Amino acid sequence: MFQLSERQRELRNELRSFVDKNIIPQAGSLELSGGFPRGLFSQLGKEGYLDLCFWHLRPGAKYGSTESAIILEEIARGLPSLALSMSPHIQCMNLISLYGSQELKEKLLPAALKGETLFAFALSEASGGSEALAIDTTASFVGDGWVLNGEKCWITNAGAADGYIVAAKSASSSRYRDVSLFYVDAGTPGLEDLVRVPLTGMNNSPTGTIRLNNCKVSAQCLVGRENEAYSLMKVLLNEGRLDMAALAVGMAQCSMECSISHTSTSSRYGRNLASYQGVSFQVARMYEKIFMARNAMYTVADMFQNQQRATMEVAALKLFASEMCVEVCRSAAQLHGAGGFSRFSPVERNLRDCQMLTIAEGSSEVCQIVISGKLYHAQPGEY
């Protein structure tokens, strides 16, 4: 079993108390009203809970990979859509910190770390599906800056974000992998925020599309080197899969805790529900699945921390954790009976929210492609 350090256990307890006090009491009303919970997000920044780094430990970052996974897990236990919005924000902060110009770092990072501004990562396009490099958005260097044209969809934090990191192809290159990243402020002329996409769940994490129409940014807005973003995108996808696993563990933990509370206090015919093995065994299986997923998550996070290759491992983790979460949340709703389908129930919220975890950051099918591809090209003893 993966053993957390004393400091990491203290952090988990600290986060649990923070979530119980500040997030859970308002999670239901926030979810019903919809919209990005900027107040809570700012509070996370003030507490230092946005100062996370999952890879190539950002200089000065307060929390490394394992601590970051703990933080996302605990926040997802309270409000999954808030944890979901944190994921691209953290990715963008780390990209800017490691590969952005000095101008971008000084201008953007202080407010982003405090939760005063929100970032989004604009990668997907309507024709791309699960192919991250199926990019038609173009970037042309004109005069003293870059001009971007194209449309990006399925953007987490769309509309609420103060700035986007946009993936685009150089108009002068025809190579498939020649992709560059650019920071585009939300108020830049030519950037049009289109209609939000209503989702089944994750109501506090807005998702939508932006259009770039002759959108000009300065040369300093290039993040990383021109046409060399492919390697960064692969790292980001791996990080995103670890993020989704943390969300899955947190949501499943919440559903299990609700199930324990409900079945130990609700009674039928003079006995509480937990006294029936048909009920208590279901909760035992929840713990079994969460235990395995959590330990795998900490193991993969530790690999990230030590800069070990973990593409196959994080794909397996995301596949197992996301599908585990769906099973646990469905079982919890069943145990709650009609109450499990009430819009005022965290169990019902988790049942809706968990559905996107098997799709986001690489669907279950994509994760299986990654795993099988690695297995069939590995030498004996490498897996």
C-alpha cells in the first residue's frame, strides 16, 4: 500500500476540514443555480490551494504531484465541477511558468495563483474527436505578432476564463505535428465567446466554444517554441488523466460516505439498512474499489513527482478510476432509493457528474488504445 508522508496526511486532513466547512454547505445551492463559483475559487487561491504542479516541479510551487492529487481529490469530494475547473487552470499556469515569456509570467501568474483570474486550455476542435492533433486553427506571423483563426470547442471554463492557451498550427507549415501554443486574453479583439454547451452534470464548470477571427496577439504570447508544442501536449494529456482520476476518487468517496450515513440511520422493520448483508456488502465493495484506485493514484502521482515515464500507467489509472467511480455512484444512488434521484442529493449530483469522467482527457476507449499499444511494443519484463 502506498504510504503518505506525515505532511501529506496532515494536508489531507486540512483539506477535508476546509471542504467540510466551506464547500459542502453550499455545494447543493451552487449546483442548482449553475455558473462558475468564482468566490470559492478565489478562496482556494487565498489558501494556496491553486499553487499546484504535476510535472517538472515548477520552481517555487507549493505542492508537488502527490499533494496536488490529494487536493483535487478532496475538493471533488465536495464539489466535483470546481475541481474540474481547477485542472486546466493549473495546466495553463504551469505552461506559462515554465515556457512563457517573462512578460507573460509577470503579468499573469500572480493573479492566477491567488484565484483572481481563471485560465482555460483550448485544444479540441469539432472535427478532431479524440485526435488531439486534428487541428485546423492556424497562426500566422504578421508584422510584430501572431494572427489566429479557427474555432475551439469543448473548452472547460469557456466564458468564465480570463484567458486561454490556444493550440494552433503554423500557417507556413504542413507537418502534422507542427503545433504551437499561444496565450490569448479573453478580451482580445477577434476572440468571440460562443454559446455555452449544457451538460448532463458538472454544472459549475462551464463548457463551450470560442471562435478566433483574425485575433492578433503579440510575439510574447507564444508559449514554448514555435511548432514544438506536441511534446508539451502529451505531458498535459497525461496530467489531465491523473486529474480525472483524482476527481473520480473524491466523488466515489463522497458517494460511499453518503451511503454509510444513509444505511446506518435509515431503518426498516426495526433494523437499520446496514444490518442487511445485501446492503452492507455493496458498501464494502465501494471501499474495495476506492482503496485500489486511491493507491494507484498516489503511485502514479509519485512517478510524476520523480519524472518517471508513466504514459501507460496513468492511462490505466484513469480507465480504472473513472469506471470505478461510475459503478460506485450508481450503487450509491440505488441504496438511497428515491432519495438518490433527488436534485438536492449529493449522491444524485455525483451520479450525473461522474458520467463525463469516462470521456474527458481521453475516453475509456482511448485509454485502452494507449495501454494496448504500449504493451504490444514493450519488451518482456517491461510491464
